[in-house]
Amino acid sequence: MAGTRFAYVRNFELPDPLLPDTYLVCRLDGHSFHRFSDEHGFAKPNDERALQLMDHAAKSAMIKFKDIMLAFGESDEFSFLFRKSTNLYNRRQSKILTTLTSYFTSCYVLYWSLYFPDTPLRYPPPFDGRIVVYPTECAIRDYFSWRQADTHINNLYNTTFWALIQKGGQTTTEAHATLRCSFPERFKKGSVIVRDIVRPIGIHDEQNRAESTELRNFEDVFPYSTYLRRPWSALSEMWKGSICASR
Ligand code: ATP
Ligand code: ATP
Ligand code: MG
Ligand code: MG
Ligand code: MG
Ligand code: MG
């Protein structure tokens, strides 16, 4: 087909490469989930099943896309951090964004009934997505701090803090004290999924031989694994106590 007189239309497809050697953050967000959560009877303000389903879809995406090093989720959104040196799809923006977004969405639908066994899906939920490139670790830390502050503000302050004051007659200090220990961590801080960098296993290590293929693949995918530890430790520090490790 390439040689036909029609082939010139291909020239209208413009390349869309992402800047090399920069961190890629891909953030997905459920479309109209205010309505979706109402129609599917989500508990308010935080439905644990819905959050677990989001985490499940995010873990599946991390298993498929090995260059995602960390994911942060809250409410109907998830942010995925790709390693700086990723060459996924030659860093073509629309290829990365559309494939990740549709994969996440497919997983959300595929695993729906595991978390909502008694609630049939009434219509297909779309997710939108965007990719932002960040040049520095500092900007990456600030990005995740920003999303986490959003979680905290939405869940803690806007809803309960003011309810305690206005309806419960508490002072601001009392309301702070009441809230400090009253919510599960994930409602206050969202969820974090970190890729574990696994130590390569020696060929003579009988005990772990069964796992060695998987680990070798893992190492193939992560030629720069030592280097990659650095942004982790900085980010992990931020989330002491709320990290859940995963492969
Ligand atoms: P948009 O299409 O612009 O993203 P939206 O309706 O999805 O619109 P968001 O700002 O993304 O608006 O907010 C998502 C909404 O989905 C929340 O305000 C909340 O009502 C609902 N929601 C998402 N996850 C949960 C959950 N786990 N438990 C309860 N409600 C949830
Ligand atoms: P890429 O991820 O690059 O798109 P691909 O494997 O999807 O890789 P395509 O060039 O998109 O490759 O080709 C799609 C392939 O899917 C076809 O070559 C064919 O093998 C298969 N396929 C798609 N639809 C059908 C169908 N209706 N019947 C049989 N095979 C199909
Ligand atoms: Mg949106
Ligand atoms: Mg939304
Ligand atoms: Mg949202
Ligand atoms: Mg195809």
C-alpha cells in the first residue's frame, strides 16, 4: 500500500516526540465521576472499593509498562511517573498517552466486578489523560506534593474540618485534634505504588532459581536501576508510612 498514489496523506501525520532526558508524568482522571460515583452508589466521601479498583488498574498498568517507576492515586485520578531515560514508543506523546489511558480504562472495567460484585456497570466510564514533562527531581517532588495536598484539602479540610466547626461547635484546634487520627491514611494521603528494584540473583542461587527468569527480565528492563533509586528515596521520604510496595 505504501507505494500507491494515496500514500502522501501519511505526510500529514506529524511527529510528536517528548523532550529527551526529562521525567514524564502522565495523569489520568475519570470523566464526570461525580455523576459516575452517584449512579454506582459510591460511599461518600470515600468509597474504599472504588479506591481499591483504581489501585488495581494502576498496578496492572505498572506491570505492563515497566518504565513507570511510581504511581500516585487519589479519588478518580492516577499519576504515573516514567523514568527519565524511557524510550517507550520512541517517546511519542500520543502513542504513550493513548495506550496507557486505554489500558488503565480497560483494566478498570475488567476488574470492576471484583470490587462491585453487586453493582453492574451501567455505562462505560472514560478517563482523560495528559502528559507533562518535568526537567528536575525537585519539580517531580513538588508535583506529587501538589497532588497529595489536593487529596488532603479535598478530604480533610473542605468536608470534615468545617463540618466539625460549623455543625459540631468545635474550635479550629479541637477540630484539628479530632481529625488527626480519625481517618485511614489512604483517605488523607492517597495511595502510592512503588516499583521495587530487585537485587539480581546469582545463577547458583538454588533457592531463588524459580524466580530468576522474571528477575532477569526485570534487570533487562532496568539497566539504570541504581541510578533510579535516587528519586525514590527522596519521594519515599515524603511518604514515610504510607508506601505500599508492589511489583
Ligand atoms: P471531570 O470530568 O472534570 O474530571 P469529575 O466529576 O470527574 O469531572 P473530579 O474533580 O475529577 O470531577 O472529581 C471526581 C469526583 O468523583 C469526586 O468529587 C467524587 O464525587 C467522585 N469520586 C471519585 N472517587 C470516589 C471515591 N472513591 N469515593 C467517593 N466518591 C468518589
Ligand atoms: P501495533 O501495536 O503496532 O498496532 P498490532 O499487532 O496491533 O501492533 P496492526 O498493524 O495494528 O498490528 O495490525 C492489527 C493485527 O490484528 C492484524 O494484522 C491482524 O493480525 C489482527 N486483527 C485485527 N483485527 C482482526 C480481525 N477482525 N480479524 C483477524 N485479525 C485481526
Ligand atoms: Mg478531568
Ligand atoms: Mg474526574
Ligand atoms: Mg478527579
Ligand atoms: Mg494495532
